[in-house]
Amino acid sequence: MPVVLQGPARPQPAARRFPSLAVDRSAPWAHNRPIVRPWPHRERRIRRKGCPMKRRDTHRQGWKVALVLAMVAAALAGCQKAEEVKDYARPLPPGELALRKITDPDQIPEMTIACMELDRLREAIDNSLSYLSKPSSQQFFPYGQITHADAVASLETMGTLLDQGFIGRRLESRIRELFDVYMSVGCDDAGTVLFTGYYTPIFDGSMKETGRFRYPLYKKPDDLVKNDLGEILGQVQPDGTYRPYPTRSELENSTALKGLELVWLADPFEVYIAHVQGSAKIRLPDGKLVTVAYDANNGHEYRSIAKKLVEDGKIPADRLSLQAMINYFRTRPHEVPRYTQANPRFVFFRIEEGDPRGSLNEPVIAYRTIATDKDVYPRACLAFLDAPLPRRIAGHVANRPYTGFVLDQDTGGAIRAPGRCDVYMGVGDEAGEMAGTVYTEGWLYYLFLKK
């Protein structure tokens, strides 16, 4: 489950399609080629307003040249000031939905490449159908005009098309014939979505404390109460009322969690990464791998530590990444509490069998599972993304244009509002390296059967 640990100062605009943080996963419950054809409507939508200045006649008096240069400088300064910083966490206006039905066929994205690369898509669809088969899932529908039955039928139809062997342009043609496409309004009501990546780390650990393994992950305390939706109510009091649960700093600087140790790790910052990612695989001394999965958090909002590291001069802004933070704290473990305790959010875990699971309690699949704000997007539904995503090419990780079908199966503490989406990258160090490169703009769509 994804909070932004790192990322460049500004994401790469999706319009340029060039290579561009891991994200807070602590929340309750394929290699593509460039786009085949340009989409003029997109270019119109994302083209920034420039400050056009025609070239001046070079045969001018000296004072006129100076005047022109001054005017150019002023105009350029005006251009820079006019460029707005996007608020990717901008909330939806009251009463509005995050998805808008596309009525112009020319606005529907090109899906041919995605329709050729279908690995594990059927499996991901089945995971969503498993969630929607639970009676508790019905309380989250309708989503606008989309009913629970509509969501199920849409997934079943897509699954049937895959079972019947539809692929490539034949599959795309059937999708256009059978499905309506809805576009996310994004952060700016024009469809711009900030994509980040998350993953499941693998750490060495032990089920008991040793000289090497001294830093615990904890299981959920009995006095931390959640409602039926998994929302944190707080710390229960003797009179049955609730108060806010202690912060990370308060918990780590007290003995409140003594006796609740679940597993022990060798590095204090690895503990923090597990909190941020929301799950981890632990390699025990005998070689066995166990999964620690998110169980609850203390109810406090996530706060990134990245900005403070840059402000303090610990890591240059242009080199900030998850790996840079790991390298920094690996040689300075005594500094970990100073920074991590600035984030009040604290996560509790449980041991779980099998693959990592998302907030729907269904397995997550690399490049097929996305995490969004479940207050504004429909759970478990079929989606389609278009954004630069990383691939390993000739031994190096690079972002390349990517389109693919995904399922909305997870959420995260920093994934708020329609302008954010987190893409699951997989398990282990390589997945972590790729997740750490994702900080880029793109577009997000949802597909539902036509009525």
C-alpha cells in the first residue's frame, strides 16, 4: 500500500514523454512502445501558454538594442511567474465526481499496444471480481450512475473477451464497441494525474530479537479501534470514548508497545520503509520468506520527511530518491528518529500468507494494480493508464511511454484527490529501484459497459 519519499522538484510533463518516490502505503483497507498516433486534443489541452516574442530587426541603434533586451528579460520573467505550480492534491469541488464520460470518440485513447500486452490481466480482473463478490463491497456503490452490478458486468465482459482470445486491434475494436470510457478530471479539471510508484521491499529479519536484529515492527494494539470500514476511531478509553492515538514520536519514545513486537529488522530505516510501503517480505535466518502486511495505523496523517532532508542539506534536491535516503541513513542510523519521528503516522502489521495484498484484501500485481483515493474513485474497477513508466533497458532503469489496463485495487496515505495515482511495481530491490523513478504526469481512464 503507497507517501512520497522522494522525487524531483517538478514532474516531467506527460506531453514531452521523457524520463522523469516511493509512496506511503500505510492505509486501511510491460514494456510498451511509444503511442502509435498523436492525439491532437491532448496537445491542445496540455500546451502551455507561451510568451511569443518575434525576432527584432538586428539593424538597430545601440540604445534601441538595449531597450529590446530589457523588454525581452522582462517578458521572460513574466513567463516564469505565469507558470503555475500544480496542486496534485486539489480536492474535488463538492458534489462532483472524479470521472467524466467521454462523448467524442476522437477523445478515447489509443489502446492497441495495451491490447497486445495482456500478461496477468485476467488474474487481476479475477482478484477484483473476488472483492466485488463480497456483500460488503456493495456499500461503495453506486458511483454516480455506475451500479455495483455494472462494475461486475464490466469486469466479467472484459474477462470473457480475454478468454475468447481477443487481442490487439480486434480487442480494441470490441472494447470501443462495448464500453464507455470515462476520463479522470485530474488535478486541474483537464485530466492531469500525477503518477508515482510503490513496491514490496524484502528485508532480512528475525522472529526474535538478536544482536543484529534490534528494530521491531509491531502488531496492532487492542486499544486501537477501527470501524467496519477499517477507519481508525482512535484509542478507546475506560468510559468507552475515543481519543487520538499517540503519534510516532510518542510511541517510539515510550514503552507503550512493549510486548507487541511482531518481527525484528536489522536497520531502523528499513522499519520506516515498511511503514511507508505498508507491507514487506522478511527473509528469516533459515531462508524462509514471510509477508508482513498492513493491519492498521494510528490515525494520524502522513508527513513526508524528504523536504526536511533537503532543507538540512543532507541530500541535494536533484539527487533525492529512495535509494539516496537508504544510503544516507545506512551510515547514520542514529539520525533516523530525528527525521522519521517528524511523520506522526505509525503503522501496525500482521503476518500473512501468500502474496502482498492491497486495501481490498486482494493480491496486488505489478503493473496491473493501482492505488487511488477510494473516496473519489470506484473500487476494484477496470482502468487504463497512459503515462511514462520505468523499464530496465540495457541494465539501466528508464521511463518510457506506457499504456496499459489496470485494476483499482489499493489506496495509500498520500494518495488523495483525483490528481494522484500510485502504480504497483512488484517485489524486491529492482522493483524498488523502478518505483523510485516514477514521478510523472499522465492520464487515467475507467471503462464501464455501455447501457
